[in-house]
Amino acid sequence: MSTLNGKVAVVTGASSGIGHSIAEALLDRGARVFGLCRKIGRIPEAATPVSCDVRDPRRIAHAFEVLKAATPTVDILVNNAGIAYLSSLLKGPVEEWDEMWEVNVRAVALCTKHAIPMMPGEGGRIVNVSSLSGHRVPPTGGFYAPTKFAVKGLTESLRNELKAANLPHQIGSVSPGFVDTPLVNTYFRGREEDLSSLRQKTRMLDPEDIARAVLHILEAPPHVEIGDVVLRSGDQKV
Ligand SMILES: NC(=O)c1ccc[n+]([C@@H]2O[C@H](COP(=O)([O-])OP(=O)(O)OC[C@H]3O[C@@H](n4cnc5c(N)ncnc54)[C@H](OP(=O)(O)O)[C@@H]3O)[C@@H](O)[C@H]2O)c1
């Protein structure tokens, strides 16, 4: 039986792509899953929906009040919700920078801040879904790549604070290259030819590949804290 059986997990962005696959994988392992997102009708059927637009700090606080009423503890938090626009630093638009900052960075910090007091004394686990763009900046990195560098910083910084506070919780991240999800269409909006050329040259990762990496982190023995799993398609060039 998996060590995840009976654990309580919160997955942000469980309505699509990678988050949906992570939620399904956790449910398969016997975890109780809460899916936190806006399109709650799209989360896996066996998961419990928690409606939340993570751009709004008050809605995040309210979502965690809803969670507290449903469960005394949260063993696992997967900060997966994210958005990717190809927004240039020279041209903007600034509204897209704001959205990426609020969803990809601030919401990760806020959901984590709310979840930690709910984690059990023996220790919970947090996994942040970062990106290969949090390790190297591709030519089209724009404002998106810096948000993922920030996720790397948040992950390391929180680990420092947890250890300084003698809290037993562990934090790690996964950093995928291109994954075949709706996010890729948003990222290549207006550059559909580039996307079809990428698809011809590259067999992108599947969301299930990322879910397996997340399980690898979550099922590691208690004395093993996995910092980051970087994964990309074998034929991804940049
Ligand atoms: N696909 C890739 O190539 C790739 C590569 C590296 C890293 N990543 C990262 O993987 C994560 C998941 O992306 P994906 O590819 O699975 O994208 P996706 O299929 O577009 O899913 C994005 C998820 O984020 C949620 N989300 C977005 N804005 C939200 C908001 N304001 N409030 C609440 N939830 C919100 C969406 O839920 P609702 O719309 O229901 O709210 C959705 O469930 C992101 O952090 C992304 O940066 C993706």
C-alpha cells in the first residue's frame, strides 16, 4: 500500500493539465484530494472541489477556511496553478505580468502560508510546480521565466525558514520542460506556426510524466527530502 493512502492533499489548478494528472495520481494512491481552482466542475470526480481564484488573497484565505471546516489537517500541498503568457519585457502587456506574478508567485507563497499551520506534527510535504524556465531563460522567456525563477527562490527560502523554526515539513519542486497541456497554446498564442514546428520536432512530455515525478517526491522515505526534479523531453532543444 502506498504511504500516501489516507493522506490529505490540496492541489491547486486541479482542473486541467498537470494539476489534473497529479490529483488523479494521488487519488489512485488512496489520498483524499481537494482541488483548488476556478473551474471546479473539471477536477477529477473523486476529488473535493474548493472554488478559488488564486489571484485574490482574500479568496485564498476564504478557501483555506473552507478547507479547515472539512479537514483538521493537510498532509500535502501541491502548488501547481500557473499561467504562461509570452509577454515581452520590452512590450508587455503589463496586465499579463500582473496575472503571472499573482498566480505563479504570490499565490504559491500565500497557499503555503495558509497550509503550513494545518500540517501535522510529524511533518507535511509541499511540492511547487516550477519549470525548466526557472533554471535557464529561453529566448522567449519574457516575464514568465522570472516568475519561475521566483518559485525556485520561494522553495529554497521556505526550506531555510522551516529548518530555522524546527518545523519538520519538507519542500521540493518539479521543473518540467514543455508538457502537452492547454498552457502551451496560451504561451504560443499568435505564434501558432512556431508551436506546430515545435510539435513536429519534439515529443512533449505528458502531464502524467510530471505526476510520476511528484509521486517520487511525495513517496520518498521520511529522511529523504528531494529538492527538485528537472525533466524534459529527450528531444527538447532549448
Ligand atoms: N505545460 C507546460 O509546458 C509547462 C512546463 C513547465 C511548467 N509548467 C507549469 O505547470 C503548472 C500547470 O500548468 P499546465 O501546463 O497544467 O496548465 P493548464 O493546463 O493551463 O492548467 C493551469 C491550471 O492553473 C489553474 N489556474 C490558472 N489561473 C488560476 C487562478 N487565477 N486561480 C486558480 N487557479 C488558476 C487553472 O485552473 P482554473 O482555470 O480552473 O482556475 C488550471 O487548473 C503551471 O504552474 C505551469 O507554469 C507547465
